Amino acid sequence: MRYSELPELVRFMIRHATNGMAIGAGLLLIAIRLNLVGLRDALGSDSSGLATGILFFQTSLTVGAVWMGGAIMLLREDRK
């Protein structure tokens, strides 16, 4: 099934979830770059990169879910 064939509400949720995931990843990149709470130092000691991958996945998943939930709660009308 193509994206354009999905129901409008499903496309709405996918669009807002992916936007939130991108924002979460961007915020995490900023936090690592600024070395907030020693994040860059802690991740730098992990030679496999597994900790960084898990942190990016969990952060983007959480922010994406919150972003999607906020968008759903701010809907002003019923959609079909």
C-alpha cells in the first residue's frame, strides 16, 4: 500500500511522528555537541557505538510519540 493510499488520519500520524523523531534526533545532536551533563564524554568512551545508537533510537521514539500525541490532542474537528 502506498503512502498516498493510506487514510488521512494515518498519514497525519505518520507525518507528525516522523517530524517529532527528526526533532528529537536534532535535539540530541545539540546536547551531544554542547556536552550537556558530560554526554559527549560518556558516549565517546563507547567504542562499539551501541550506546549512541540506542540513545538516538529511544530519544527519537519518545519525542516522536509525544509530538504525534500533541498533534492529535490539538485537532480541532472530527476527521473521517
